[in-house]
Amino acid sequence: MAAMDIQKEFREADDALALPYDTDNEMLDVGENDNTEGRMEEILGPQAEFNEEEEEKKYYRRKRLGVIKNVVAASTGTMIMYSVYMGLLQMQLILHYDMTYREVKYSNLGLENIDRKMLRGINLTPIFGLLYTSILIRFLGTKWMMFLASGVYAFFVSTNYWERYYTLVPSAAAIGVAIVPLWGSLGNYITRMAQQYYEYVNFQEEDAQEQKKIPKGACHRYIIIFQSVFNIIFNLSFIFAQLPMCLILNDYINDPFHVLFKVQNCGANISGVIPGLNTTVLKSLPQSMKLIIVESIFMGFAFLSMIIFLVLCGAAYRPTEEIDLRSIGYGNIFQLPFKHFRDYRLRLLCPFFIYSGLEVLFAITGLTLSYGVCALGLNKLWLLMMVYGLSTSGFSFLALLLLRLPRWVCLYGGAAVHLVLLVVLMVFSPTPQKENQEATLLVISMLWGLGSALNKTGVSIVLGILYAEEKERLDFVYTIYHWFQAIAIFVVYLWSDMPMRAKLGILLATLLLACYCYWVMERRLAKKVRHRLPRIPRPKHKVKGYRYLEDVNSDESDSEKSEEDDENDVKEIEEEEPLVNDFGVENMEAGRQDAGDLGADSLRARRKRTENHHQREEEDSHVNECQKE
């Protein structure tokens, strides 16, 4: 009986455990069968809390903030890189100039000769930049070109750990090679950011959604703002480059009485830089370990600029656009910078390009050294350069006035300031070690910085405005601009031994010529004289099986082109047809050739329209038959 009772209790316990389980299963089955469709409807159907328009606005707000981040990052990276470069180069040249430093630390190495060849490499090699800059930018991409150029500057900093001929001269030549590609990429990058910002602000517009050509004048205000921000941040490099001189090297420099003991004249009355400057400018030699620490700090900031370009700067173009830019053939990319000289706007802006390079180098070498250091002493070099840098950075804000004023105000305003200063400098000859001259020289440096700010920012803004709608031409245009600046830098290097009044005369003549040519350009634009631009070939892709998932298919073959594409082709050819009256007999023949091409394209377009019309009729008839059935 006891055994039967125990079995009965176990059976009742099992039943008690099984009942909830079976009940749950039955309830789950019932719920699953009844609510499956409702749950799927709830998961896959439109959410009541989801606002598509609001989410789209948030997405493009993040895109706009990303563009602003790109502009600030590119400006900051360039500012850090040039602060390191100019600060190290200035410190290096002062130390190598001192005879005691050369004899004690390097003996028969010939540092003075190495410095001359190093400066020659920095100033001479950019002249060849027009031959390879566009190819490098198209091959590497705008962002990667900026990153690799910053790596070249970091390489120059690293060679100063071991100062020899085979380290300093090749690294200086490498900097000369990278200057034009770096600045061509920067100008292109800032203008592209303005174009992207316009697209993200007006994302609901049809031209922005379909990635078509931007309407004329639509992104001009963003170009003005972004170029001003870039120059404001970049010009701070003149200030930060003086920190090593101010904090470290200034303690080892002799007093002005010793440094300027043999200097008789300054300013307009001299030839060369500072004739008679004492060859021993240091009262004691800095410790080698302290110099190594300074160079290590420079190296750290050089790596920081590389990281900023790599991590914080976004791409300038979409991947599909990058492929199209490279797919026109490197032979065409090589020729197009030269062909862009057909555009009268670029030809008439060339004097301003040259003057832009002349005046910046004159401010660093002529005004600061031949006037400032010659009269006040080497220990005031940091003060003069800081005033110039602070003025150049601060007055770059004035370029924002172009949001309300005509674009010529900036260039002509800077030209007027420099014109007055050049006339003053031709008659101004400060006396060495004379009191009450410091304030006058600081005011001149500040005013020259005002003119430089208006000039540099104004030229970049005018170029961006003129070519804002031409995405595929920006790298060629900015390459030409900075190539002419490189020529001006080389001219300043060559004229170092000329009389000061001759240098000022060259600057004055170039400035007057630049103002006249710019006036002619604006007058032609006001009369709507058409400019001639070289035709950029259509991308030719070799990949057969790859297609982009976009409305505009840049990989499609001629047989796949739509009627709208053919009409756009005809319209572009009509716009790019050269004017016979403006360009003479040579361009008449080119016009006949373009007219022949236009006729061929028109025939092809008509043939395509006919084929598309027949195809549509067949499709409509097929649809009607299906409906009848």
C-alpha cells in the first residue's frame, strides 16, 4: 500500500508540472496563429513615430557640420605644418649663419654652402610643378595629395637630426617638388567644400539631388566664407613659427650693438639683405640636447598635421567622381593646364598671381630683414614677424565684406594699401640702432599684413567665384595660380643682391600691371565677352562589367546614352564653340572643326531620338495588346 501511495504522489506531481507547460504551449500556439499578421504589419509597416522629412533634415545637417569640420581641419593642419616648417627653417638659418657655431660644431662640413643649395632646392624645383601637379592630384586624389605633401614636410624636419649635405639638400628639393601640388590641392579642396555645402543646404533642389552642374552664383557666398576662414587660420602660422625664436633662441643672441656694429645703412639705401651684419650673432652656443628636444617637438607637430589630414579631412569628391576625373587619360590631364591659358580670365589674372608671391616673400625677407632687423637688431625679428602674422590673420576677416560688396573691392583695397607703402619704403631709410624707430616699423609691418590679407584672400575668392561651377577644372586653375606664385618665389631668390629700390620698383610695376589687367578682365566680363575653355574629354572606362548604382551612369557606353544626355552633349558643345572674332585665324579653323563635331553629334542625337521613339511605340503597342487580352 505504501508503494502504491508513493507512485500515486509522483504521478500527481508530474501532472501538476505538466499542466502549466501544456497550457503555455496552447496559449502560445493560439497567440501565434491569431497575431502573426498583425506583428508583421507592425514591424514592416510605416512607423507612427518616424518622420521621414525630419530625419532627412538631420542627415543633411550632419553633412553640413562635416563640411565645416573638413574646412577647419584642412586649415589647422596647414597652419601647424607651416608653423613647424618656417620656425625650423628660421632657427636653422640663424644658427648656420653664426661662424662660431659652424666652426665648433661642424668644422669643415661647409654648412653655409649647404644652406645656399638647400634654399636653391626649395625655390627652384617648384618651377617644374606645372608638369606633374595635375597628374599627381588626379592620380592620388585631393585629400591624399595633401596628406603626402605634409609627409614631405615631416621628412624635412626629420633630416635636421643629422645635418649633412645628403640629408638637408634632398629633403629641401622634395619640399620644392611638393609645394605646388600641396597648394593646388588646398585651393581645390576649400572650393569643393563650398560646393558640397551648397548641395547639402539645398538638398531638396533638383540640381543638387541629381548631381548636375551648380547654378551660376549659387555657392559664391560659401566660397567667400570658407576662403576667409582658411586664411584666418593659416596666417596664424607666422605667429606660432616665432615661438622657438622667442622662447629659446633669443636668449643666445647678442645685443644689437654687437650684431649691427658694421651696418651703416638700412632700407632703401642698401643693396642685398643686410650688408655688414656681424658673422657672430650668438653670444653663446645652445646645448645640443636642447636643440634635439626642440626638433623632437617640431617632429611631433609635423606628425600631428599628417594625422589631421588623414583622419579629420573628408574626401573632396565622391568615389564615382574621382574615377571619372582619372579616366580621361593622363595625356589629357598633362595637356589641360597648358590649354587653360586660352581663357582670357586666367591670362589677365596672371600678374596678380605673380604679385601675390612677390609681396609675401618680400615681407619675410625684404621688409622684415632689410628694414626691421637692420634697424632694430636680430632680437626683434620675432616681434616684427608676429605683428605681420597677427595683422594678416586678423584682417582676413575683411574679405567677408564681399558678401555685400563687389568682388574687386578686396583686390583693389589691398593693392591701394601696398601702393602707398611701396612709395613710402622707396624714401624711408631707417638708421641702425636709432631710438624711436620701433613703433614706425611695427606700423609698416601691420599695414603690409593688411594688404597681404586682402590680396591673398581676394585672389583665392576671385578664382573660386569664376570657376565655382566647373568641378572638373578646379585643380587645373589652382595649379596655374600657385605655379605663377612659385615663379615669383624664384624671382625673389634671384634678386637678393639687387639694390632695394630696384626690388621696390619691380614690385610697384607688377602691382600696377596687375591692377590694369584685372580691370580689363572685369570690363570684358561686364560686356559678356565669352571666354574659351578647353573641352575635357568624356571618361573612358576599361571595366566592362561594373556599373554604378546611380541615376547618372558615368560608365555607360555610347549605345546606352539617353536622349537627355545627347541633348546635353549638343548644348555643351554649343557653349564651348570658340569665337572667331576674338581669337583670329587660328581659332577660326578650330571653330570649323568644332562645328563639324557639332554636326556629327547632332546627327547622332537625331538618330538616337528616332530609335528611342520607335522603341517607345513598340513598347506601347505591346502594353495595349496585353491589356486587351
